[in-house]
Amino acid sequence: MKDEALPAITGVSNSGLLAALQSVLTMLVEVPAALLVVAEVGILFAGVVSRAVLSNPLVWSDELASILFIWLAMLGSVIAFQRGEHMRMTALVGHMTERRRAFLDVLAIAAPLLFLVLFTPCAYSFAEDQAMITTPALEIADSWRAAALPVGSALMALSALLRLARVGNWRLVATALVSVMAIAGALALARPLLMTLGNFNLLFFFVGLVALMVLTGVPIAFSFALATFGYLTLSTSTPVLIMVGRMDEGMSHLILLAVPLFVFLGLLMEMTGMARAMVTFLGNLLGHVRGGLQFVLIGAMYLVSGISGSKAADMAAIAPVLFPEMKARGAKPGDLVALLSATGAQTETIPPSLVLITIGSVTGVSISALFTGGLLPGMILGLALCALVRWRYRKDDSVDVERASGAAIAKAFLIALPALALPVVIRIAVIEGIATATEVSTIGIVYSVVIGIVIYRRFDLKRLYPMLIETASLTGAILLIIGAATAMAWALTQSGFSTLLASTMQAVPGGRAGFMAISIVAFVILGSVLEGIPAIVLFGPLLFPIAQSVGINEVHYAMVVVLSMGVGLFTPPFGVGYYAACVISKVHPDEGTRPIIGYVVALVMGLIVVAAVPWLSTGFLPAR
């Protein structure tokens, strides 16, 4: 969930000077970030047109997009920090007293500040070293790209200081800062001892320290980064510059550029009315049957997930459209949020899923193959949910619900047709080689803009700038986690942990079935604690080769892993996706805890079917 530090702290100062400084910093970051999103769309779409239409590829387009992308990621991280939108686990913090929660909220700013102060000089040295490298197409120094790391880190540090300065309770701030510095000082003094512990340091830093920080609400990206920085500096002789390089590498994969573009596409879809048109059609088609709108919710989430790629965007697009009518028909709020959460887990494999894009980035699995393999597994889990809905609402009285006429259904279908065609357009563009998995999002964006203006007549220019900022913020929050997790995964690999993990997993009795069963349990737990993207970046490069070695198809394994993480992500009490669904639905989390149990059971049964039948994930893949 996003960091809501300041609202939980009493006595926030509204000093005019601090407000003015914050306003200036916000403008200096948000305006370039918004322009970068627009520039990325323009550059990649120009590349598609030049290659596919004019048969004259722009050799510099990918390189320029990559340079701008790291700047977008870092500026987006600054925006996310300013807004308190870096992902953090608040399940434990939320159950504490107001006083302790306020302290931990301030600590969640102080701990990242410590890392940023230590990291920024190293990032500056890394950028200086990159000046010796010249980019192949544009022939400019790579330091122009790498400079995004120290600039972004410094701006985040400044944002942290401003946030702390705006907290009226200086004793609380001082206590948090002293606590962080005391822990860091104690670890520095213990360095001679830590140097002698060998691989026991892995347990201390990457299990104990990470768990402590995550559970106390420190943003996940900074928890990973602090643990990795501490491990390298206090228990090894490895230069920290290598950590900077690994973070840079993790955040610079061009395939990850699909993240902001698909997020922006999802926001466009909601703004132009495309999501509402699809939901209206499904409502006319199924609204009269028992549990009809519940079926509509499942189907709408399946369709929308094929466009936006972001679960938060999916739920935010569907819930406001369906929930008022569902409540009017007697549906309980707890059951609604439980089903919304379940559909979030169900649709994790529907392309263009951000988790699938991340898997392709860190494991080398074909993105097109993952997109193809994700459709049927999501449908299987959807059918499992539909079976449960059918049973739960078997006695529902739907006599008073007027059945839509054939003419009304046909009219709704014609209105929704341009929106329903978007997933098809995206899929055809990838399969036919018109655009890569990264570039195809720009086709969807241009398509949505044209359809919104010409057909739906809904395109609010006033909403465009906030949408660009929201895109940059979510991109920064995701990419910083990926960068920190990439550095952490590298440290684990260099320590020999990957070899130990491989031998342990391969020794599990039951061969392929045993390995698959252990993977399901492990990723359900990881999904609930770390969320999908950081868990994949950390453990994907380690476990995918093992899966292949025991004879499991990499696409099949990816589907099982993603669905397992989805179940964990949307299951209380730790699944942060469940709480996001509660926020979007405006339903108290306690109301959905009991109803969601049945949906989780249905999801697990569907997951077992997907794991047991590889064809569901690989049946439509081209023969090798």
C-alpha cells in the first residue's frame, strides 16, 4: 500500500516557506516527468510507424527512449516519495496505537533518508565513470543517462527533509532520526564481527533486517536497498559502485518501458469511457440472471486487464461503475470487495500484465509467449469464481430485475465494440511483429485517444496532466523496487545463495510435482509480503533455471508463479492488494475477511488445475 505518513502524524506545520519550497520542488520534478511520458510515447510510436509503415527504422529511437526512461524512473520515484506512494506494508503498523503509528510513519521517512545520503555520492561517482562510455547510435557520453541516479537520489533526499520539516512534532522527528543513526552506528561498530560470519550475514541482512524494516512500514524499495548496502559495506569488500551499477541495470531494461505506457493506457481507457462501455454491455447481457452483476464483474475485470496491465487501474475503472447497482440489488459490501479482490488475483496473467513484463525482463522468457500463455489460466480461475458465484447466489431473487431487450444488448455491443477491439488490436500487433511488447502500448494509446475523441466524444484535457503525473509516480515506485531488488538478487547470487537454493529445491521429493508444490506455497507467501514485482525480481532468476532443469516449461512455471503471488497479494491479513481493493471500494477491510475465504478456496482450486495441466499455459504457443 502507499505510504500515508503525514496524515497519520499530528501537528503538521503549514509554514509558508516550507510550503513554497515544496511547491517549487514539485513543479521542478512533475513538469519534466509529464513531458518525459509524452516524449516516450512519441518516440516509440514514431519508431513503429517508421519501421512498419515507411520501412525505414529509426536506429536511434530505442537508445533515446532508454536514456529518457531512466530519468522518468528517477523523477517518478521523487514524485512517489513526495506523495507518499512508495509501496510499504502497513498491516502491522495499522494495528498499533496512534502514537506508535506516528513514530513508525516518521521512521519510514528517516530510514530512506539515511540510504539516500549514503547512496547519492556513490551514484555521482558511477555517473562520472560512465562519461568514458559513448552510446552507439547518438554518440553521446553515457553519463547523460546515468546522471539520473544521483539527481533523483538527491531530490528524494531533499523531499525527505522537507517532509520531516513539515512534521510539527520535532521530538518525534528527532527520536526517529536518532534511532536510525543509532542502529546504523551500531552496525558500523560491529563490522569486524560481521566480516567473520560469512553466509550467516545473509540471514541477518536479507531476512532479519529486511523483515524488520518491511514489517515496521519502511517502503519496500528502501528496505531492499538498505539491506543490500549494509551487507556489501559491512560484511564484504565489494565496492558499493557495483550496487549502483546493478540498480542502474535493473531499472534500464527497455522492456520495462511498457510499465508506464500501459499504466497511462489504462488511465486513458477510463477517461475516454471505454471501460464504462464494456461494463454496460456486459451488464445488459447478464444483469438479469442470479448473481448476474457478479458475473459481469468477473468478465469486466478479465477484459480490462487485457488493456491496462495495472491491477489498481483495473479495479478503479470497474468498481465505481458496477458497485452502486450491485448494492442497490442487495449485495453486501463485504462480498463485493471480496469478489473484487479475487478477480484481481484471477487476472494477474492476462496480458499485458506488468508482472509478466517483469518476468520477461529478469528471466529472458519471451514476452510474446507469456502474453499468449496467460489467457487460458486466467480464464480457468475466472470459471472457478463463476462456479462459486453461481452456488452462492442460487437462491437470489432476480425477478424484479428487468431483462434487457435484444435491441438494447445489440446497441450496447455496438457502443462497446471499439473498446472491446482494443485488446485484439494490441494482441495482433505483437503477434504479427508490427510492434514489440514495449511499443505496442503506444499503438493502444493512440488508438484510445482517437476512439475517445471521434467515437465516445470524451477527452478531458484538464485530466491529462494529472494522469501523466500519476503515470510517472507509479512508474517510479515500481522501477525503484525493481532496481533495489536487482541489486539484492545480485548480492544473493554472488554469495552462493543461488547454488544452495538450487540444490535444496532440486532435492525436494516428488520431482517435478514436488518442486511445483513448493513453488506455489513459497510464492503465495512471497506475494502477500513483497508483492509480485519485487518477489519476481528477487527469486525469478534463481528459480526459473531450476524449474527448467526438472522439466517444467518456463511459460507454464511463470503462469503458476504469477497466479500464486496473486492469491497471496489479494488475501488478508497481509495481502496489500486486498487493502487496495478496500480503499477503492470504500469498504472496511473487516467486512470482506469472511466472504473472501470461499473465493480464495476457488482460486486455489483453479490454480491447482493450471499447475496440473501444462497445456493450459503452453497449448497455443508456437512449436519450437
